[in-house]
Amino acid sequence: MSQHLIKKQNELMLFTLVGLNVNLTFDAHPAIGPKLDPKQRFDTPLQQVFLSVPRKVWEDLLESAQQSQIPSRTHISSAMN
């Protein structure tokens, strides 16, 4: 996360929540990682960066987390029931 130079508290919280709810390694995905590069991102708000990622990428990340047993909120919730 530090490699993305996220400085604003609200963006740090958003990044963390996405990791916990979708996939802990979401930022390593080739459709997301480059968009988080500070040189490419400039001052683009993190929420806008995430909105520019296709829905299919997020769905694939969530599915991947569930299949590989990487904890996510959805996976943890289903395990508790």
C-alpha cells in the first residue's frame, strides 16, 4: 500500500475496505495496479480510480478470493453462518 502513496485518511480507509471486502491482493491485479501508480494517478481521487475499473475485474477478484480461501468479508460472513 505504501507504494501507492495514499496520504488522505479517507482514501486509506477506502483502500483498506476494498481489500477486506473484495480481495486482500486486489492492488496486484494488472487492471488495477498500474492505475494506483502515483505517476499515473497524479491527484485522481482513489474512488474515481476504482470506478474506472471494469465490474468484471472486481467480480473476478472476489471469486478468486473465495476460491483460494483468501479472507474477504463475504467469505468470513459465510463461514460464520
